[in-house]
Amino acid sequence: MAQGNAEFMKQAIALATENVTSGRGGPFGAVIVKDGQVVATGTNLVTSSNDPTAHAEVTAIRNACQALGTFVLDGCEVYTSCEPCPMCLAALYWSRCKAIYYGNNAADAARVGFDDSFLYDEVKKPLEERSIPIVRMLPDEAWESFAAWEKSAFKVDY
């Protein structure tokens, strides 16, 4: 079982706190580490950037991928001040990081107004029962892009 490094977690927590006190965003910070070295950091920039996906983990992933010149963070550990929300968790899995360490948990986040339980409930529902309509359209036409991908000389497996 992975153990983590308290110094990197302290850095993620400090980023989260400074993000609030500076007025840049919400109380979330993330640090991405590879081979014992910080590769990138990120903070929550949702309100300052008008980007609902600019959570600390997503920002850190973007910064780490840019720094490493790759879309894969294998071998990287992620330290985040709070348990990742569903979007961030999915992004972390897609990044293929090797471990995720967090400070506050989802219940702590809910207590201060960041309650993601509705998202966890929503993804368990059949498509037709979700609160935002999800309707399939033009599947035959849509397949054309996948057919092009299958034949593409530029295809990169991931």
C-alpha cells in the first residue's frame, strides 16, 4: 500500500489556503510529484477563470502534462487538499497516475458547501432518468469520426 509524503500534502494544503486568502479561488490545492520531485501544482480557479473544469486537480494535471510533454502521468503521485470530486477522480484515472493522497474528505467538503453527492447519484441512474436530458442523435453520422480514427495514420492509442 502506498504511504505518501507529508511534506507534499502540506504543500497541497498550503496552496489551498493561499488560494482562498488571495481571493483567486476555492479552498483546493494539488501537487503532482514524480520520482520525489514536484512536477506541477494547481489550485482551484473556477471563479477567477470562469471555467467550471478548473479544479485544482485538473489544473495540476494540465500543468504536469505540459511540463512533462506527455498526456500520461504514469509514475506520478497526486497530493490534493481534498478528496477528488467525480470529475477530478475521472481525470486522475485517465492520467494514469500511480497514487492519490488527499486531506479533507467528501463529507468535509459538503460541510462547507462543496457537496458532490448528487453527481455520484446521477451517474448511477439510467440515462433517461438523469436530471439533464441526454439524447442520442445521428449515430450513423457520428460513427464517421470513429471510422476515420480507426484508419488514421496519426492514431495514438491511449
